[in-house]
Amino acid sequence: MKSVLSLALLTGVVAGLPSAGGGYTEEYEYVIIGSVSANLARDGHSVFLIEAGEDKGDTLLQRAPAYADTNSEHPDQSWAFFVGHYQNDTQARRDWKFTYRLNNGSLYYGLDPPDDAEPLGIFYPRGASVGGSSQANAMNFILPPDNNWEYIAELTGDDSWRAQNMRDYFIQLERNLYTNGEEPGHGYNGYISSNMNNISYVLNRPGFVDMVSSSIQETEGIKVESREQMTELLQRDLSRIDTNRYEQGVVFRFPLHINALRERSSARDYVIDTLNSRTSDGTERYPLTLSTNSLATRVLFDTTGDRPKAYGVEYLKGEGLYGADRRYNASQTGELKQVTATREVIVAGGAFNTPQILKLSGVGPREELENLDIPVVKDLPAVGNYMQDNYEGPIVVRAATTFSDGSPYVNCTFDYTNPETDPCFNEWHDSHTGAYGEGGAPIAMLYRSSHSENNDTDLFFFGAPGAVFDGHYPGCSQYQAPPETWFWSMVKMQPGNQAGTIRLRSANPRDVPEIQFNFFEQDGDRDLAAMVEGVEHAMRIFDGVQAPYAPFEIVEPSVPGSGVSVEQGIRDLAFGHHVTSTCRMGPKDAEDYCVDSEFRVNGIDGLRVVDASVFPRTPGAFPVAPTFMISYKAYKLLVAEAAAAK
Ligand SMILES: Cc1cc2nc3c(=O)[nH]c(=O)nc-3n(C[C@H](O)[C@H](O)[C@H](O)COP(=O)(O)OP(=O)(O)OC[C@H]3O[C@@H](n4cnc5c(N)ncnc54)[C@H](O)[C@@H]3O)c2cc1C
Ligand SMILES: *[C@@H]1O[C@H](CO)[C@@H](O)[C@H](O)[C@H]1NC(C)=O
Ligand SMILES: *[C@@H]1O[C@H](CO)[C@@H](O)[C@H](O)[C@H]1NC(C)=O
Ligand SMILES: *[C@@H]1O[C@H](CO)[C@@H](O)[C@H](O)[C@H]1NC(C)=O
Ligand SMILES: *[C@@H]1O[C@H](CO)[C@@H](O)[C@H](O)[C@H]1NC(C)=O
Ligand SMILES: *[C@@H]1O[C@H](CO)[C@@H](O)[C@H](O)[C@H]1NC(C)=O
Ligand SMILES: *[C@@H]1O[C@H](CO)[C@@H](O)[C@H](O)[C@H]1NC(C)=O
């Protein structure tokens, strides 16, 4: 399958970088930057995957669900971006998560930095190992509302985006472990396992049961009378087939992408299985090549025809070469290489890096590229614009007593440097049960504010006792919440703001771009008002819980009597980590859109983008399931095209 091609046939070397050594460039049908893709190779197409990080999928940090937070800020598995939420500096620095670099090199977050501290912004981790953020995330796995897909179908005029069709892709990729094996709308033979948190870890905890009872009462008007009734109510499945499933306020358990052994399951495993698969005589079964420690620096174009055509990718081979990598060392420059794609180049570097790669390649807003002396291949203003994210708003209280009764977590240390001294780790290791196989937030809740743009709920809560999730800051994964804590994280669906931007700071592919979300700039009053209603809803739930847990002391979003309104508290503390839409999909060849409904970059041949960058609007409350679905859709499309071309 592989062949070699003399470098002399290739053109151009980016300014400022050493030229490619070796004299040969390898050739594949598809070259894919950043993501995981095994299906094309399984269909017999030669594929070269370029991944900046390494494969860490076998490490305990990635396998054990309980380590998800630790893993998300681990130096050799994730990248540390620092982003802007507001251009208004006063507002930006009201967030205690705002982080600075001190003159001795240490990071500081808080409201009282020394005068000479360098402002960095808000810490925003992204997975940077094989599998990307799906190897570093919290594994919450849920389908978005059907109307999110219908919106894409309407916008592009392409009916293959209809919810019903998208459901088929989900069925094909899912291996559902939490329903009875014959639930319509779920798949049972796919490569991504979905599973549930352990319901007895809710039902065996009196304080947790009280909070769930009050949540159901306030959200649904149902008074829970028995353990059986609560069990039944918590079985409700938000990924079921039902076009109106997001309309009801409802309390339910959160599905996760974990397998039957209570380990993280994701597309990374499928790639590794594909790579390792051998025929009976020991030869590689599939034509898949994975190049790790490889930072794509630009896509190469043939510009001799009417339309530019992508024919390959240039990349730097080396460890920790990107500026967001905590191992970054400017004097280690890596080795420049090239690889050729006979069919297509697919960019899947994630919603921050895909627009950066496109711009470095000459695809983006003309003025920005010209200012940096990057030759313009295609003036495409949508690249790096319209960036979106779900807002998350923290609601944190302290109860009058501990939530530890019945908790499976009481004896756990979660000390990842010394796991074998943790009885909870040993339980998970030996019998695949216990706290290590659980997600961070067992309970979820939908609520409709009066500002929803349709009949759907627009707020998605998840919560837990004895823990806190109030956003990212350096070291956040090691924070131990007092056992009296209860948190809700409130995810704003249908976020109205599309004013986020990603701009190159330089033409150096190792530099991190400037990332500015411009929170609440569009539809901000509406979204803030919706989130204030969400806080009020949570307060009613707390009011419905009796002693010994009540009374509750409110910690976030604003302490009563502090003079900070709930709205201002949300402004100060809102965060996100579901970035999308930096290369948004829309009508074919429309310049305010980046790709067409078949993932093709507008105005260019042989180049597609397949990752969370393409969603024209942030889907639902959690992007990973929809991202897996669009990847599968793209695979089906490519295979069909390749077959037709034969
Ligand atoms: C801490 C955290 C928790 C999250 N929790 C959830 C959750 O519970 N549920 C949910 O649905 N979503 C969650 N998300 C979001 C979700 O995981 C992502 O939205 C999803 O994985 C899609 O990401 P993406 O397409 O932007 O790309 P990513 O998954 O980030 O993948 C990009 C890949 O490209 C590689 N790359 C980037 N640039 C280059 C380059 N120049 N050359 C080579 N390779 C490159 C990166 O190393 C990475 O592997 C979470 C995210 C984070 C960070
Ligand atoms: C900047 O933010 C602060 C704090 O929210 C606010 O008081 C001020 O009015 C803002 N300034 C502008 C110019 O919007
Ligand atoms: C840097 O200074 C801060 C504040 O004085 C201190 O807490 C931190 O430990 C210092 N870091 C190093 C690496 O010396
Ligand atoms: C960075 O790399 C250079 C060259 O290999 C090396 O001399 C230097 O010690 C490294 N710096 C750090 C901080 O590791
Ligand atoms: C915690 O450890 C104690 C002492 O070994 C034991 O009695 C108790 O059952 C453990 N609790 C849990 C929830 O595992
Ligand atoms: C679920 O909880 C029950 C009761 O504590 C326990 O016996 C069982 O092992 C747990 N299952 C898993 C997968 O952790
Ligand atoms: C919302 O619900 C009402 C009443 O059921 C219905 O008439 C209307 O069509 C629905 N609107 C949308 C956008 O689905």
C-alpha cells in the first residue's frame, strides 16, 4: 500500500523552519491530523495518522474513570491553554480562576496577584494524546436534542443530517451496556461502550437520597415515596429514541463512555486494536500508520489548478513541541517531515488547533494571514471565528453535616502516585467494582428556564455530594472538597454567543494562538437570565432538604449579603470546556462558513475538517457523543466516495 515519492516532486517549505530531511516522503490515501480514525483502514484504505501527543491509553490515569480529572491536567497527556473570557480586563480578573505567571515561573490564580505577575487567562485543558480530549474528559456520554441535527440539515439543505439518520450512526458505534440489549435506538455491537454509574451509590447514601428526592419534587412535581420508585425514576434514559426527550424537566443518571470493566472506552482503543491486528501469518491486517509525537505544521497545497488542492501535510517529529505542552522547550526543534495524501487530507486537531492549522496553511481571513506573511491559499473568514462553548455555572453549597454516610468514597485516597495503597483502587483493579469505576457526577437534571428558544429545557445540571466542580485552574484536580459540600454544575444549552475568536500570534506553528471567548457578548442578557433562573431552581431544591443537611451555606455563585448579585456571580465564575464551531459547517461555498455538509473546506479540494470545530452550534450539553457520530458519518461518506471513484 505504501509507496515512496521523491521529495523533489513536492513544493514549498514554510519560512523559518528547517527543510525536510530524509529525501523521501511517504504516500497514503488519507492523511489525518490529530484524530482517531480506524474505520477507513479497516475498509482497506491506507491511512496515516499524525498525532502531536503519544498513546497513553494503557496508563491507569486514562483507564480509571476516577483519575479523569488528574489525567486532564497531566503534563504528558494534556495541553494547557489559557483563554480569555472577557476583553474587559476588570471583569476578566473578577474570576478567582484567573491565572498569572509569577516572576519566578510559578503559576498563581486568585484575586490578589503581585503587581508584576503576567496575566495568562483562564486555564483550559485539552487532551493531547492519541484519542484527544475523549481520553482526558469526564466521559459523560449523551445524545444532544434531535433539533440540533435538524438545524444542520436545514442550514445546509442536506437531509443526511436529519436526526433519524444521525441516530443510525449512533447505533452503529455504540456498545450499550446499560439497557436490556434490545432497546430501539441503541447499538450493542459498536466500538464505544456506554455504561451507567452505580445506582446503589446514590440509594445507599441518605443525604444523597434527600437531595435527589427534593430535585425530583422541585423539577417534576413527583413526591418520591420509596426506594423502588426512585430506582425506577433514575433509570430514565436521555439518549432514548424520542424527538421530544429534552422537553421534560427530569432527574436521571448520567451515562458514561466506560466499558464492562469500568474502564474508559473510546475511539482510541479501536485505533490501537486496528494497529495491532494481525493476520494468521503475522502480517499487519490493516494499512494504518500512526505517527505520534508529530506536530502538524501545515497542509500542503497544489495551487496550479483552478482550485487549490491539498496533497499532503508537513509536520515536526519530536516530543512536547507545542507551546501549550508543559514539556515545551523552545530549543528542541524537532525534525521536519512531509507525508503525501493521494485522496485527501483530513484535519481533526480539535476546536482550538484545527483553525490554527488551517491558518498556518494559508486558509483563513486574508488580512490576518497577510499581516503574518502567510501566503493566502484561500480567503476564508469563518476560520477561527464564531467560536462557541456551553457556559457552565457553578452552584456550590455546604451542608450542616457531612454527606459521607454510605459513601463508597470514604476510604479512598485517589493518590495516583501511590495507587496500590488505596483500597478503592485495589477493589477496582481486582474486581472492577467500586468508586474508581464511577463518573464524577452520578446525577443529572434537565430544567427549562423561561428563556429557552424552543420547547426544550435549556439547562443541564449535574451534581454530587462531597465533591466540587467549578471549572479549571492549575492544580484543580487535586482539590479535596470538604465532605459537607454539594455541587451542581449548570450547563447552559443553546448558548447564544458566537463571538469567540482564535487568532494567530505568529506564523510559528509551535506558538499557541490567542483564544478569546467574549462571553455573553451576544444574547448575553438572555443567557444570564436563564442561568439566574437555574440558580433559583437549585435554591428551591436546597430549601426542600431537611436537617441534618439543612441549612445550607451558599458558596457559589455568590454569597448572600456579599453585595455580589447572582447574575454578577455567574458572570464572574462562568466557564466552559466544550469549545466548538471554529470551522463551522454551513451552505456549500458560503464564505461565512468553513465547511460544507460533507466536511469539505470551502473552495479547496482534497481537504476536510472532521472534529468539534464543524458544529454550527454547540450541540446539547456534551459534545463528545455528537463528535463520535460525525466522525462515523464522515467515514461512511469517504468510503462511499472512494468506492464510487473506482
Ligand atoms: C477536561 C475535559 C472534560 C470534558 N468532559 C466532557 C464530557 O464529560 N462529556 C463530553 O461530551 N465532552 C467532554 N469534554 C469535551 C470533549 O471531550 C471534546 O469536545 C471532544 O473530545 C471533541 O474534541 P475536539 O474535536 O475539539 O478535539 P480533541 O478531542 O481535543 O482532539 C484533538 C487532537 O488533535 C491533536 N492535535 C492538535 N493539534 C495538532 C497538530 N498540530 N498536530 C498533530 N496533532 C494535533 C491533539 O493532540 C488531540 O489529540 C471534555 C473536555 C475536557 C478537556
Ligand atoms: C468592565 O467590567 C466591570 C465589572 O463587571 C464593569 O463594572 C464595567 O462597567 C465594565 N466596563 C465596560 C467598559 O464595560
Ligand atoms: C514563586 O513565588 C511564590 C510566591 O512567593 C511561591 O509561593 C512559589 O513557591 C515560588 N515558586 C518557586 C518555584 O520558587
Ligand atoms: C532545553 O533543551 C536544550 C537543548 O537540548 C537543553 O540544553 C536544555 O537543558 C533544555 N532546557 C530545559 C529547561 O530542560
Ligand atoms: C472503610 O474502611 C473500614 C476499615 O477498614 C471498613 O470497616 C469500612 O467498611 C470501609 N468502608 C467502605 C465504604 O469501604
Ligand atoms: C455497585 O454497588 C454495589 C453495592 O455497594 C456493589 O456490591 C457492586 O459491586 C457495585 N458495582 C460496581 C460495578 O461497582
Ligand atoms: C411547542 O409546544 C407547543 C404545544 O405543544 C406546540 O404547539 C409547538 O409547535 C411546539 N413548538 C416547537 C418549536 O416544537
